[in-house]
Amino acid sequence: MNFRKTALTVTLLLPMAAPVLAQSVGSEVQRDINQETRIEQGLKSGQLSTGEAAKLERGEAKIDRMESRALKDGNLSTNEAARIQRAQNQESNAINELKHNDVTGNPNSASSQRMQADVQRNINQQNRIEQGVQSGRLTKKEAARLERGQARVDRTEARAGADGHVTGREQARIQHRENVQSRHIYREKHNGRHR
């Protein structure tokens, strides 16, 4: 009798667990969006140089890889969520420190303008992923693959801006990577699989 009650409770609660898990995946992606927005604002205000933004994009790539690995099996454990949260907190502190140090950038320089456009595209891509997770159009495994793609984009940006400048050729490489990612997001959201 006790086993039946437990089985019934699990059966009734299991459907409610999926939205909670999706919400935590969605909140991790939302935090990515918030961090990228802060980087873009720092570039636009001149609080961040192109080189500083590139350094932060390296940190964003690390977080995206962590999210991808954590979601690869379709589950986000409490420990994985805590590790990602710690990494997000460290990245948040890094953004704050770099925005408030003595180094400034020229938001009107061609290099900064390129980096601003690339970071804005990151925000757009992350928004599309977050919307897919929240609507149920993306499974957790699909979100994992897309976060891995975002990590590739972030690494490409980090490499391009590591010397403090993003050339037109480097931006073309970044845009190519972003276009590939955009197609992946579209395909994953429209493949008929739902959470």
C-alpha cells in the first residue's frame, strides 16, 4: 500500500518537475543574456575596451561550455546548477571590475563598433535559445548543443579581440560562426521535438 502511494505521488509530481527544470535552464540562459548585455553596455559607454570585452567573452565561453556539459544528459543537477551559478558570479565580478578600472575604450572606434555588434548578436541568439526553452520548443539536450555553439562564437570573439582590436576580416569570421549558430537555433526550434 505504501509503495502505491509513493508511486502515485511520483507519477503526479513528475509532470510538474519538467517546467521547474526548464525554468532553471531558462534562468541560466537569462543570466547569460544579462551578462552579455552588461558587456555591450560597457563597450557602448567606453567603460570597457575591446580587449577587456574579449577577455570577458572568454569567460562567457567557459560558462556556455559548462551549461552544455551539464545539460548534455538532459538533466541539470543541483550540483551542476550551483557550479554554473558560481561561474556566473565570478564572471559578474569580472565584468564589474573591468568596467570600473582605469582602462577605457573608444566606443566610436571601428573595432569597438564591431565588438558591440557581435555582442548584440550574442544577446539575440541567447534570447532565441531562452525563448525556445521557456516555450518547450527546445529540449534540454537541444539547449545543450546550442550552448556549445554559443561557446564557439564566444571563443571566436575572444580570440579576435585578444590584441585589443577586431579587424573586418576577424568580424567576418565571427559573423560566419554566428550565421551557422543562427541556423542551428532555427533547426532545433522547428524540428518538432518538444520537452
